[in-house]
Amino acid sequence: MKTFKSYSGIKIKVDSTQRRSMKDTTVNIPLSGDEKNGKELVNGCLWRIMLLFGVFIYGSYTVLVHLCEKDGKIPFSSSSMVLITEIMKIVISVTLFSIDSWKTGFQVPSFWFCIPFAVPAILYFINNNIAVHMQLQMDPTTYQVLSNLKIATTALLYRLIIKRPITSIQWISLGLLTVAGVFDSYGGFQAKGGKTAGEIHISIKGLFMIVLYCFISGLSGVYTEYILKQNSQSSLHLQNILLYSFGIVLNFGMWTIQASNHYEEKDSFSLFKGYSVYTWIIIITQAVNGLIMSAVMKHASNITRLFIISCAMLITTVLSILIFNLQLNIYFGCAFICVIIALALYHT
């Protein structure tokens, strides 16, 4: 038995058994109310900043693609751009996962754990390539307005796959989105010969592509959220690595095929052929946006993702007016109003 003197001058007797138990015991000091509130405030602010950043990135995408145009064509391979984006995303994810694994350890995932990530990878592969080429079929603002049809496809697929109920008010909002799509499409068809980013326009081919794009986007978003939350205990960084690995394989295959078809051209196998400063901005921002969206679907839902997409419409419109001198027409105005009302109803 030994005697220790405390700081207050009170003598405390502690035997050897007690000393060993004290040494082996980890004491967790609970945070005070102010500390908890401060931590929640910081996390909340970071989350909001991330969402706002996602809105700006999403809204600037179509404008940047139009800035890359040369003689009405996309000068680079879409699969090349998506491939570099996927590589950048996986590098970031591997780095973050390595930092986590250094502390917690790592267990190799099973084959059956990995396979489900191939499905959204294939869907994203199709959609990312469609998204680049359909910019030539419409102006940036029309693309962003009609992209809100994702809300309808996502809501319906949410109902079918995740069994999320749709209220009467939300059905009305989905109807308004459809009306908005009709207004904007009709206004685009009225622009005879309009092919520039500064004029509201859309082609029949573009309308077909945007409908297909919205359906695949809704399906990929809902399915991705489903598998991310089905394995909620797994690291998000590991899940991203699996998703992006499949994406790299698919896009590398597509790029190889496209390059082989133009082997007679100079630098046909140059991965960065036709790249500009705007192309690299797209790659960097889309890599960051992919990580943001995966975090949103893991920790929030596709409804939050749709909120980002909807708000991005305002960014695209403002940027198009400032950069391309976009001339709006009455049909676009009606579509814009319908979308705003639909969003207000849907998120009520």
C-alpha cells in the first residue's frame, strides 16, 4: 500500500491492484454543452459549404463544355475526359482511405461485396458520355432546366426501389416539372436555326438524349444510394474506390475503341488530345463533385442531390447571360416559373 498526496492536500491510499486498473482504464471525458454545440455548428457549416460548392460546380458544367467547343464540335474524346476524372477521383479516395486504414486497419472486401458497384459504374459511364455530347444539341440553360426532369424519374424510382411514398403535393410538383419541360422544349424548337449558347434552342435528338439522360441519372442515383446505405458500416472511401475502379475500366475500354477507329489521325492515341484549360477545369470540378455527391447519398439522400441540381439552374442561367449574352424567351420564362413552383412544392 502506498500513500499519494493530492493537489488539494488530501491523502489518498491506493494499492497495487487499483494502480494497475487505473493504468489500464481509458477515461472518456464528455464534452460540455457548449463544446457539443460548437462541434455541431462547425460540421453543419462545412456540410452547407460543401452543398453550395456542389451547386456551383453542377451549374457551371454545361457552360464550361460550351466554352470548350470548336466549330460546333467537342474537340476532345468524352471517354478520355471521363477517364481522367475517374482516375483523379480514385486517387483522392485511395489517399483518404489509406489515412483511415492506417488507424483502423484494412480487410480485403469479398467478391460479392464488390460486384454490385459495377451496376452504377456502367450507368454513370453511359450518362457521363451522353452529358458531354448532348451539349451540342441545346443551349446551357435549356439543358439545366430540362435536367430537373431527374426529379420525376428519381421520385418514381425511389418509390419502386426504396419504397419511398410520394405525397399528393409531390405528384403535383412532378406534373409541373413535366409542363416546364414542354414549355422549354417548345420554346427551343421555335428558335429556327438557333445553334449558339447565347440563344434558347434544342433539337429533337437533344430532347431524346435529355430524356434518356434523366432516366439513367435517376436510376443510377437511387441504386447508388441503395448500395451505399445497405453497407452503411463500410468506409465511404472504400465504396468510392470500388465504384471508380469499374468506371476506369469501362472508360479506358471506350477510349481505346474510339482511338482505334481514328488510328490514321495524328495523335489519335493521345489521351489529352483536344484538351484546353476549360477541359481541365471540368475534370477537376467534376472529380470534386463526384466525391460530394457520394457523400450526399451516403449521409443524406437523393432528395438532397436533386436540391443541388435544381438550384444549379440559377447558376447556369446567370453564367449564360454573363458569358454568352443569352437571350431568354417567354417560353423559357414560363418553364422557369413552373420549375421554381415545383421545387417549392416538392420540398415542402
